Amino acid sequence: MNEKETMEKLVALSKRRGFIFQGSEIYGGLAGTWDYGPYGVALKNNVKNLWWKKFVDTRFDMFGVDAAILMNEKVWEASGHTGAGFTDPLIECANCKKRFREDHLAGAKCCPECGGVLGEARDFNLMFQTQVGSQGDTKSYLRPETAQGMFVNFKNILDTLHPQLPFGLAQIGKAFRNEIAPRDFIFRTREFEQMEIEYFVREEDWESAFTGWKAAMEEWMEEIGLPKEALHELEVPEEDRAHYSKRTIDFEFDFPFGRKELYGLAYRTDFDLKNHMEHSGVDLRYSDPATGEKFIPHVIEPTFGLDRTVLAVLVSAYTEDELDGEQRTVLKLAPSIAPVRVAVFPLLKNKPELVEKAKSVYSQLKAVFGNVSFDDNGNIGKRYRRQDEIGTPQCVTVDFETLEDNAVTVRDRDTGTQERVALVELQAYITNTAK
Ligand code: ATP
């Protein structure tokens, strides 16, 4: 299967099975937007919940925030986003008028679409501007990153929770960029979600914090099932780093369309807090509780694109194989993020005693696992194929024997093997055999 075919199949499966649809599809779409359907949103929520659990709930040094998307325009002046710092070089073809990012053209002098002459590059700011209020007199922007929502709340967190360094803030939310050329399905879109962390340290501790977060990010990528061989860490050279960053690592992933940035990890020095302190006139220094010394903390920023995570997870999970002499498509998703954790079937739809028993098994499992599905449509083989395509790790079938022996058949997605499991042990079996 070549790369183009892989992407086409993934996009087709995403649509066919209710993961991801084109945004505003019935009106012909809107470039750079995608809508998540029932299984897509379930997968995305599982990723978010797992991330929050790992990086906020199970740590003693992390705090969550959920800041507004619309912010005072001064935020973006202080962060440098309104200036030259947040632009991409835009080039237009004189002939077909198509627009490209100069840095994506690899030095080409002619239009890759029509061979026409390319114009001069100009800086194009990626922020969506909007007006706030009935008079439309207050300028604002749809935030292009979640990070600033955390910096502007730094003082609120200090004043309310009194955390001691090192500590961090975490946020999951939408970000918007008017990308010159949105492309590659949900890889580069104009509206997307980020999961970001700003971790505040004393300047002298930045290197150990950086190393710690690098390891935590590597662990995370393993936990969501991304294969090690598809991941690469790029030490970003000084000339390519943001001017305030003293070290940046790009975590790259082998997508079907090339090796591209999945996540980033940056040491941002004290750049953000310092600028917000200057622009707002509010003291954003941290006060050492032991010595009373006041200083601006330095920041390590691990950033995770959520939609790129979903895409990397889908690419890694997508498999075509043969099972029992039949070709099938299967998503080998990690059970912790699969949209449906387990599916329950009565062997036959028209036998009330089977349906009733299956419904009771379904209710019990649903109370424990939440994302459990009930399916009595079509023959068992068809139901397996359907669950395989959405990546359900295990299927439980209630048959006539169940009524006698209180045991069910549990079928494993990846191997197709079936095991007879007593109902009293079912919950533990599901928990322990697919993690
Ligand atoms: P790129 O170079 O691909 O444009 P970037 O370096 O500008 O990305 P950052 O500003 O570091 O990206 O954003 C943090 C994360 O947000 C990225 O690692 C990526 O996962 C995600 N992201 C950024 N832009 C987009 C986009 N247009 N669509 C989807 N995800 C995005």
C-alpha cells in the first residue's frame, strides 16, 4: 500500500465508521475544518482524559486551567503574536493564483500546481481577527495557542493556591490559525485542539526539568500506542528556534505523507512572564517563601497537538490482515483510548432469553467501563468486522450455553482467539487481558 492509498483509506474509514467528517460537508465544506463524529469524539475524549490523568490528576505539582478563547488584544502584543513573530511566508502563483508557504516549497521557483511564475514571499499573520461588542469597536483574536491563557493566569494561581516552585499549569482547548495551506486531513487545520503545559522552575533547574518532561512525553507516546520506530526527536538548531528559546525538541512522527512535527518541547526562559509583566504593569514575580526573594520563574513548555495525536494513533492502528481466511480492516488501538472498550452481542436477535441475558451483561459492563456497546445486528461475523473497524479490543457473546453455565465467549480483536469466561470473572478478565 503506498502512502497516498493509506491516507485515502484512513479518511474513508473515518467517514464510513463515524470518526471524522468534512466540516460543513452538506454546503461543500470549509477548507481546513473537520468535524468529529461519535467514535471520533469518543477517541478524542479518551486521549484527553488519559492525558489529564497522567499530567494533572496523578501529579502533585500540576494545576489545570480553562481560559477564554477570546482575550484582550494586548495579550497578543505582549506575546509577540501580532508582530512578525507569528507569520508564515506566503507566496502566490502569478498564473493560477494558488498560495503556498515558501518554506514548504523547498526552493522551487515555479508553481508546483501549474508551473507558473511564483511571486515574492510576504509575511502573512496567522491569527483570525474578530470584533467584540455590539459596536464592534474592541479588536480581539481567536487564540492561536492555549499557552497564553496560562501565563496570564499565573498570578491568579499564585494568589489562590500558593504553589511552590517547581509547578505547572495544564490546559486543553481549541486554537485557531489561518493556515496558508491546510492539508493532510486533520494534520494541518485552521481550527484544532492543543494540550499544553507551562512548567515553572528556577532558572538553574531548567535542564533537569527539561529532561524530566522529555521522558514523560516519551512515556506518553508509548502509552497511546505509537510505535517507537515511527518517532524521532529533532534537536532544533539555534537558527530555527524561536529567539527566546534556549532549547527545543520537535517530536516527529512518520505520517504517511512524510516525517512531520507531532509535539514540541521548549525551554522558553522567562520570556513570556517578563513580557506580560512589562505590558500589563502587574507584578508577576514569584516570591520565595523561605527567603522572600522575588524573581520571574523560567518555563518549560511541553505542547501536544490533539488532532495530530488522533491522526498518529489512527495511522499506527490501521491494519489490513487476514483472519480465518478472510481479509479484514482492523484498528489496533490501545484499549485505554479505543472508542468502544467492549461490545456485547446476543448470539441471535430473535431469542428473547438471549437478548435479555445479553442486555444484563451489557448493563453490568457499562456500569464499570462506560464505553460499552450492544450490537444484535446481522450475523456474528459481520458484528466482529464492524467492531474490528472501530478498534473495539474485545467482544462478548452470550449464547445458549450461557443460560446454562453462566459463561460467555470473549473474542480478542487482534488474534481472533476466543475464550470461555465465567460471568463472575468477566470484569476482571476484561481489565487484565487488554490494557
Ligand atoms: P507547524 O510547523 O507544523 O506549523 P508549529 O511549530 O507552528 O507547527 P506549534 O506552534 O509548536 O506548531 O504548536 C504546537 C502544536 O500544536 C504542534 O506541535 C502541533 O501538534 C499542533 N498544531 C500546530 N498547528 C496546527 C495545525 N494547523 N493543525 C493541527 N495541529 C496543529
